[in-house]
Amino acid sequence: MDSDTANMVAHWSKALKASDREAFKNIFNHFYAMLLAYASRILESREAAKDVVQEAFITLWNHRDTVDPDRSIKSLLYRIVYTRCLNQIRDRRLVGFDEENYENLMGSENSEPDIMNENMGIQELLEKIVSRLPERQREALLLSRQEGLTHDEIADIMECKPATVNNHITGAMKNLRVYLKDMNIEGYQ
Amino acid sequence: MKNEKYFIPADIERWISEQDPEDQEIYRKLWLETGELPASAPDVSEDELNEAYAAVSSILFEDSNQNKPEYRGTNSELTGRSQLYYWAAAAVLTIAASLGYMLYITGSIDVNAAYGEQVSYVFTDGSSVDLNSGSSISFRRSFSSSVRHVTLNGEAFFEIGEDSRPFIVETHNAMVKVMGTSFNVRSRQDQAEDETSVVISDGEVEFYPRARPDNSVLLKPGQLSRLKELSERPTEPEEATVERFLAWRQGGLFFNDQPLELIFSEIERRFDARIEANPEAIQNQRFSVLYSRPESAERVLRDICEENMLTMNVIGENQFEIY
């Protein structure tokens, strides 16, 4: 976020606290697409992600008076979405997820390891390997590298200390490095 | 701290500099490569954005006197305008369903936050409630024309919209009556505690035993009152640090000089944990705890046990033995 955008968001957060619906709408329009992208990746379903993101905004409005204007509304929204996605995934496991209820399933996590071959580009390969990292490591790494969030913001979202975020990310890097080395990928031997 | 794609944050750089010299360049390269991972950004058309906003705003900003249509189990016959309402109802439902669950039985609705979960729910009049772990509310599907009545079992924070009808929260031993305000009610009835306590963050609240509406106390913002078991009258209002009583809404854990037994019960609810504590070992022990964001039951229990010279063993996933 450049500083103009940051100022704008800070301004909306203040107005939101004063129940300004226009500010709420601006926040919605500004963050909806990125949150949808984020939730879609975790849930692997755009339809399920839509529900989660909409709920997140409802929660934001219902808690507008407790929003801390000095803290990032962006990481607050990401945190709500992240928590709810994890809950959904857990609930799916509990009840047996009925795939027919959700269109646009963006490929399933279980389509196992036919995935890797030497002809893949490094990016494609990285994507596959990243998806096999331990959950907290993957989440921290992707929030940092894909969503472009700071350690502090990620700590807020994952409800841990910034130092822990650093550990997750460096742990992920170490794992990636081992994978790439084992696979004899050029430049990583 | 900026996090541009090609910028290596100080913490990461420090870590890299501690690695094997021949690995350092590889890690820098890896950092840049991971920054190129394609963001999964789906395109969102303007129509789609407007539709999503309409769904959300119809839930939040709908005229509170307007009746919502009945929720139906299938959406096959829903079209046009009612489709939008269906969306709204579905989204509200998912809020409850995603965390707890909701039961539609004749005219009555239950919203339940299981152990390890917290649930938010928006009533048809726009008022809302946050339920702490191991808590539930039940109420009639549509509030009556004279009163908005909710039964609470557990702990909840209510934000009540102003309306001509009073809003009444009924607990196992007390009634809390308000017009428009926000407040926290805690009503636990188990071995460790048997009381209802109310803390006000905004507005005014009447608080009285179920059977004795004449013995009410009037609570103002920042005030706390308790009603023990079957006592005839709530305690006189006292000043309280409201944020601490509401800490649970932000994931916090706060206890001021409470029996360990009560604290353990709350940790069980919050983290969906099982704690087997030797009653003799924790008998008559009281403790104060303030965590703004506890990371796990184990962490909190370790701290508590260390302070109280107790021994803790992990005996299973989120299961602990304390003596």
C-alpha cells in the first residue's frame, strides 16, 4: 500500500467507527477482491470464499465501534477471513463436504504427486512445493510473498508474535530449499 | 515496515546472513522467486462487486421493521427479489452455521457456540450478539410486538438497537432488561460458578432476579453487578474495567482473583480442551490471569501451573492432567 492509499484507509476506518455507511462501502470496494482471492486460495472454492468474505464484512460492521483506529483494518479483515476459512475447512472435515454445493472447485488438494516433473517452470514447481508445506509455514509465507503483508500484519492475522512469523517464513524457506536441492533444480543444487 | 516484492525485510535478511555462506545467495534468490508466485486474484467484475455489496448491505441496513421472509430449505423456487433475500438469509445463516449451528424448530431458533468456537449473530431487528465458547441463546423466530426476548446460557456480548420494545435477556437466575445499549452478560451454572454477571459498555440496563423484578438495580456504562445463585437481589453496581470483561471478544482471557476451577472450565470452553485437575490440589486456590491473545491452552496452563506450583502433563491432544 502506498501512503496515499494508507491514509485513505485510515480515514475510512475512523469514519467507520462513527457508523459511516459510505466509509463502509469504500472499505468493502477496496478490499473485497483481494480478500476473495485470498479466501478462494485457502478454500479452493470461489463460492465458499464469497460467503466467508461477506461474513467478514458483516462482522466488521457489527464490531465497528471496537475497531482500533491505530491498527490495520486490512489485517483485521484478513484475520477474520483466515479464521473463518480454517473453521470452514474443519467443519468440512467434520460433516463430509458436499462438493456439489460449490461450483468452481479450483482443483483439489488431494490430486497427489503426479504433480512434479522436471519440465515445469520454477514458478509452477514452487507453487506445488509451497502447497505441501506445513500449514502455518505456508500461510505465513504466502501472506508475506503473495499478499505482500508485513511481518507485523501477518502476526496480527495469525495471532502470534512477529518473531514467530519470522520463524514460520524462514522454516518455509529452509523446507523449500531442501525440496529444490533434492530435486536437483538448476541453481538450487 | 514496507514489504515490496523485491525488498528483503530486516528479520529475513538477518536470518539469511546466519546461514551457510554458499546458501545465502540461494535464499535471496528463493525470496525473490516466491515473490513472483502468481497471486490467485480472481477478476471481480463491477456487477459482481455490486451484487456482493447488496447482499451484505441488505443484511446490515435493512429497515428493521420490515419482516424478513421465512427461510426455506431449498432455493429452487426463489427468484428475483426473494433471491436477494435468500442470499441475505443464507449469509446470516452461514455466520451461525460456520461456527456453531442453528436449529430451526417450530418458531424457535437456537444459536450455539461450541467449545473452542465463538459465534456472532445478527437478529432480525439489527441487534447483534457475540457468543463466547460453550454458550448458547434461544429465541422465537420473530420477536413479539411487545418484547424482544432471548434466553442465554453462557456468556455473550449484546449490542441492542433502539426500538420501542424492550430487549430482555433471561439467564438461569436473572433477567437483564434494556431499551438500546451494549453490554456483556455472563451466566455460568456449573460446579465452579453459579451466578449471572452483567457489565455495561453503553446505555442503561435493568438487572434483576427472575422472580423478583421489583429488586432491580440500574446499571450505567462502566458498571458491573452480579447475582449469585438464588439470591434475592443483585450486588450494588460497582465500577469495572469494561475492556477486560470484553477481552474474550478479541480472543483475550481475563480473570481477576478467580478460583482455579473456574479458570480451568473457561480454558476448556475456549480451547475445546479437557482438563483433569486433582480437586485437592487446586482446592481454594485463586488466581488472576490477563492474556490479550493466548496462543494455546497448553501455554496458558503451563504458566498457571508454574505460578501455582502444580504439575501438568499433556495426556492427549488438548488434554491435560494437573495435580
